[in-house]
Amino acid sequence: MATIVVALGGNALLRNGGASAAAQQEVADEASRRLVPLVASGHSLVVVHGNGPQVGNIVLTSERADSEETPAMPLDTCVAMSQGSVGYWLQQALADEFTAEGVPGTAVALVTQTVVDARDPAFEAPGKPIGPFHATRDDVLAAYRHPVEVVEDSGRGWRRVVASPRPLRIVEAEAITALVRAGVTVVAGGGGGVPVTLDGAGLRGVEAVVDKDLTAVLVAELVDADLLVLLTSVPAVMVNFGAPEQRALGDVGTEELRHHLEAGEFAVGSMRPKVEAALQFVDRPGRTALIGEIDEMEDVLVGASGTRLTW
């Protein structure tokens, strides 16, 4: 049986922009109905989730309530808060589905810290979009009480961007591997993990959001995964995205996909990290990475939809 790491995109949890807890729980329920059959078939499962929209909404809420009595929370703490909420939804949905289907199993959501380098160049060049989409750049700036970096996000609107340093290692690595060995379905690395630096004084949170797809690769390496599944809100990896000659990549090899990556085909903060993560994982024969739409998960898993990367 295989060990499978599934990464759910933060935007994919907001179907049709539904940002309420109830709307996101509904998506978590649907995702769990598609994931539990993997466990029922004897596979080990680890779920990583994104948090771009969720952590951005938490930051906005925190800043709007900022006062001496209720001070705004720093970004690393907001990442932990998003881990708690999304992890709770997934953990509950998985447990309910185990019970409904009579599948022996339990799910645990683990608050996860990810070590990054304080000297990572990403701190000088923010590139990770978070929070809601806005119609104009000025709309984003008006939503915050202090200056923020802003970008246009893949033709979908304007968003705040924050630093996104590369993940180096996961602090809770031993706990994750022990849980997987014990047969537990683990939700870990949520939002890429809470970004921390490590020095002589210990662990310290930093203002950043780590890309969850790159963290998913670290998780996959930890548990010696055979399959990495990156689920998002688009049906496949596209070349010439947005142009009349746009086309989806189905079955693709690492050489071809790397060529497209180096040619600048994929947007930073959007499809690019997914492609980088897939290539990083499929570094030798025997491994497979899938990229596809969360609503087509069953078809993605059997290669009938999405992009399938092999050596």
C-alpha cells in the first residue's frame, strides 16, 4: 500500500468565494468524502492545506479590531490561528466520514512549525498573496491601517503580498512520522507551517507565510510518500495561460515540465510553487505527483483529469 500526501489549496476551500466557516466546512466535508476511500483501501494519508485567503482574512479582522485592549496579532500567530481553524474543519470532517463509512481510523490536526532562514531573500521581495481579492490596488491599500505590498494576482484581482521564505525543515517531524506509523490520518503543515527561525535563543516566529506546496514536499519526504497530490481551484497545469492557445498538460515528464518552468510559464504565488513542488518531489523513478482541481479529485487520482508528473 502507498503513503499519500494530499495538499489542499486555500483558495480551493473557498468555493465561489464562500469565506464563511460553514461554507469552508462544506468543502472540507466533500474533500473528506473523497479522501477516506484512500484510507479504506489501506493507504496511509497525510493532508496539508493552504491558508492564503484564510490567514489574510484573520489578519484583516485582527487589524480592524486593533486597540490597546485587543492588540492585533502578528502574522505568524495568524498563521497558527488559520492552522487551528482549517485543521479543525478537516479533522472533524474526516472523523465523521470514517464513522459514516465504517472505516477504522482517526484523524489528528497538528499545529506545525516550519524553520526558515532569517536571511532568505524572500523577506526583501514579498510574493505570497494573502487575503481577499480586490478590484483595484487602492482598494487593498484602503483595507489596511499601515502600508502593505500589493500585486495583481493572475487576472483575478488585487491582493496583499507577504514574504514567503523557502521551508527548510519541520519542527514536529518526529511527531508526524510517529502518528503515520501508528495508522493515524494526519493534518499537518497547514498554511505551510508557522514560519519560525532557530538560533541560540530557540524558536522565534517571523512575519511570513510559507508556501504549503513546498512544505508538502518536506512532509512527503518525512513519511517516504509514493504519491504527492496538489489540489487547487484550476483543472490542470496550463501553458500559455490566459491566451487563445492555452492548453492543459496531462501526462508530462520532468524534463518537459522543467522546460516550461524555466521559460517563465507559471505565475509566482499561483501555479509556479505547485510545479516547483512537483518537480522537487519527482526526483527519481517510482514517484508520482498529481496537480488538479479539488472537485475532480477522484478523476485526478486515476489520471483521468489534471496533470500527472512522472520521472
